[in-house]
Amino acid sequence: MTAFELRHFYARPLWLCTTCEELWPCPEAQRLLLAEFDGKRLHLRLLMGMYYSDALNDLTDYMTERAQYQALNKRFFGWLSQPQIPLKNSKP
Ligand SMILES: [Zn+2]
């Protein structure tokens, strides 16, 4: 089991982080995912696409404005292009 599976995972239906209770993927979940999919960014993008689809199904009842859909898209995909962020406890 990876560190990502143990911590900073989503809780449905609101898609909040199970550890820090921020909107998922929280910054730490993003760091863990980027580390876990190092060199396999396309796989990460596909995985986030599946999560995004599930989140859309769960959150549609709570979203009434176009801006909310845009924010959800940015939340799931906006961070994928950033360079990898080192884990807090990782050694150089
Ligand atoms: Zn978190």
C-alpha cells in the first residue's frame, strides 16, 4: 500500500480530504500523486479524469453556476502541469 492510499484520500460525496479536510486533491495529495506517477504524467491525467467524472456525478446537485464547473475542472486538472514538488520528508 502506498503513502497516497493511507493519507490524503478523498471522501465522497463532497470530495474532501480524509486527512486535512481541504478540497481534494489537497496540496499534499497533489504532491503524493505527482511523486507516485513520476514519469507517468499521462497515467495520472487519466486517473484524475476518472476521479473528475465521479466527482461530477457526486457534486452536480451542489453546483448551479458555470463558474463552479470551471472551478472543479481546474481543481482536478489545473495542477497537473506543474513541475514535481518534492515530498516534505523526502531526501534529495
Ligand atoms: Zn489532505
